[in-house]
Amino acid sequence: MACVIAIATFVGFAPSYYLAPMFGAKPMSTLLHLHGLAFTGWILLYLTQTGLIAAGRADIHRIVGVVASALGLVMVPLGVATAIITKQVAAANHLPPQGPPLIFPLGAIFTFAVLVGTALMLRKRAAWHKRLMLLGTAAILTTPLARITRFTHIGLAPAIGGIVLTDVLLTALVIYDIRSRGKLHPATLWGGGFFVATQALRILLNAAPAWQAFAKSLTG
């Protein structure tokens, strides 16, 4: 699934980032470039880490894991700052709101932080670690998948489409567990339950006047 995640990331961000000159995309701010580099770095590290385990190189996997842990720590505040500041800049310049409602990127980075943080604490329990890392990485895949939803016109709002498509990865994990174990692994049950619960919470909060007022106070 690491390859699927990497491909989805490239396809989702190709028009605005990876192949921006070919699509005539507008220049990006330094903050967005940093965010893009960090996000890309995480996806590449995740792909590398899964490859190392498949090759039986757990020793190198552990060394690279130190770098991944540090990058994960950076991504959380960077993701929050990017989500808020992007909307602040749009509001200050009287532009239409940029990207999905604030709760969706904030919810994604919160889910990423909790699942990846738990995965790192359980790194000596391989079955837990790999499932939680997958779910944590899938959480931040909502952004490129939302963009894919938008330019493929599949009939869903981009933010909702991103959520629905990430659930395909969760479904694949569920199928893998049932076929290989005959039942769900506890990490899939609890991690997947948290994954879906935060998705539902994002949708509910987005419609709540109290949250809308709070988000407005953050973004202007």
C-alpha cells in the first residue's frame, strides 16, 4: 500500500506542486514549499521504510526511523501553521477561501499525530507499529485525494472525497487482516476506529456554529 500512497500523493499534487510549471500553477509561498517538502519527505520515508522491512533490513529501518520521527514532529506544527496561515493570507487579500474548511486539514494532522505518535511508542510491537503507521500516513493523504476528487469530478465535495478515498486504504487493511488472520488485529480495530471517528467529528464540527466562529477567529 506504500506504493499506492506514493502514487496518489504524486497525482494529487502534480498540477499544483510537482509539475506546477507544466500546469501553469501560481507561485507558492515559502511556507507552502516547506510544507510540500516535508510532506513529500514523509511519503518517501514511509515508502523506504516499508521497502527496508520487506527486504529484511530491520537494522537500517531502525536507523532511518530516527529521521522519520524527527520529521513527524516537524510536520505537526508545520501542518497546523500552513492550514491557518493560508486562509489568513486569502482573507487579508480578499480572496475566496483557499482549500477545504479549516477543520479538515487540522483534523487530518491531529489524526496523523495521534496514530504516528502511538506507532512510535509501540515500535517494538511490529504488528501494531506497521498498522498504525499506515493509518497515520493515510490520514494526511486526505489532501492529495481531495485534489484528485476535485479534478476527476467524481461527484463529491473535495474534502469529503478525500475522506472517502482514504477509507479505501482502511478497507484494504481490514481485508488483509481477515484474510491473513481470520479476524481484525487490535491495532486495526482501535486505530481504524479512531481514524473513522475523527473523520465523522470533522464533518460534524464543520457544521457547528461554535466551531465556525472559532475558525473565523483564527483565519480572519
